[in-house]
Amino acid sequence: MILRPRTRLLLTALQNPHRSFTSVSEVSQRKLTTQDDWTALQAERAQRTALIDIFSKFGSTQNRDNTWQPHHSLHRPTPPRDLTLSALLAAGAHLGHHKSLLNPNFIPYAYGTRAGITVIDLDRTLPLLRRAASLVRAIASLDGTIVFVGTRTDLRPTVLKAARRIGPQAYHVGEKWLPGTLTNKVHFFGPEVSRSERVVPDLVIFLNPIPNLHAIRECAIEHVPTIGIVDSNVDPRIVMYPIPANDESTRTAELIAGVLSIAGREGVEMAAEQAQKRAQSAHSIAKHRTLKV
């Protein structure tokens, strides 16, 4: 009976399950002095490659690139169109506070209680998050300024990444919102800067609204729309566009900020495409007029 080379190699590997092949470090330490040493090295490499080719057909196809990693929500966020309830559930967005702390105005967004903990209805969270993403996309496409606010220590990298992802028209506050930044802007920035620059943003996104109630109040006075992550112990009416979710979860904040920043980047790209189309149209019209003259 004549066996194929790969079949013979597989049978040899199965008959010697405890045989270990030479690792890369061992190969680098081995002294290859004679022709037989090089021949043995090439044979071991070919044997290892053949075994990998044979057994890779029966194993898992998952690797680091196609498998979810904990850092993906910060560095590789999910686009709004691909966001699912499973992603929100995996991030812990459904976990609220104790039922005794439930705000009466939050009841429409509560699914129920489990072990004394209020469970947030993610069927309400997902459409509200997509609505907020559409707002961010629209404001970014109209060259509006967006500010991400997250004043906890674990939220500082999140707001920084989100602002950088959108571009120069997005900003972030990670340390502290100084009272009077908007309502007393002349004192903070000076009369010339207040008149010539866009000091008041077009949208402010709060990842932890409760410690920043004074900032939300300033936005309301200046008629600036606000988006905020609202937990079960918070009145959803404090922000204009609430997103019911767990505001104490870092992964939830990273997921929501990532989705909104991706939407903002899409808005910036839409504005760039529209500007390019207008420039091409103006160029073609000018060229046509020149030829006509």
C-alpha cells in the first residue's frame, strides 16, 4: 500500500504524539555546521508546515483580527449601522442602580428588576442611541463644533479618542468643567475671542451627567443641545437627547462615545464630499462659460 507524503506524515505524528518539534529559539541556538544539519533543519520545517496545513482545516478559524477584544470598544468602535443589542448587553449597558434609587421619570426606560437591581430596557436604548448618532452626524456635516465631556479618570482616554476621531471641530473635557465657561465666556476668553471665535459649541455630549449638572445648566442657558448617558437614578429630562444606559461602566461609555464619534466622522466625510462636488460643479460651469465666450 502506497501512502501519500502528507498521509504518511500525519500517521507518523499520530504514532508519536509526544514528539516535540524544534522551536524558533532552539533553531537559533543550534549550530549548523555540516550539510546534514541543514538538511535536517529543512526537513523539520517542512514537516511542521505540513502539520499546520493539515490540522488547520479541522480547527477554529478565529484569530486576533476577527475576534472581539476588550480594547476594541476604545480603539475600534462599532459604526452606528452595525450596533446591536448584543454589543450593548456585553458592555453592561443594561445594569442600573438599586430599585430603591429608581427615578420616577426613568420608569419608561426600565425593563424590570432582577435581584433588586433595575434592568434597563435596551430595546429603548438602541433607537435612542441611533437617534443621537444621527444628530451628531448632521451637526458634523454642517461644520458644527462638538464637545465630549467625561470627568472621571477612566473616561479621559475615551473622550480624548472620540474627539480625535472626529477631527479639529471636536473637543473634549476630561478634567473639570469650569463653571461659567459658557455663561461667562467674556471673562474666560476675552471680548475679542468671544466675538470672533466660536466659543459656544453646537453640541455637548456628557458621559457622566450627574457630576456635570452645572455644565448641563450652562448649555440650557445658551440653548446648546445636549446628549447624555442616563442611568436609572437620573431624571432623563436633564439632557435634551437621553441615552438610557449604565453610566458607571467604562465599557458602556467607550461603546457609546465610539458610536457617536464614528457618526461624527461620517458627517465630516459627507461635508468633504459635498464640498468636492460643489467645487467640481463650479469648475465645470466656469469652464463652460469660458468656452461659450
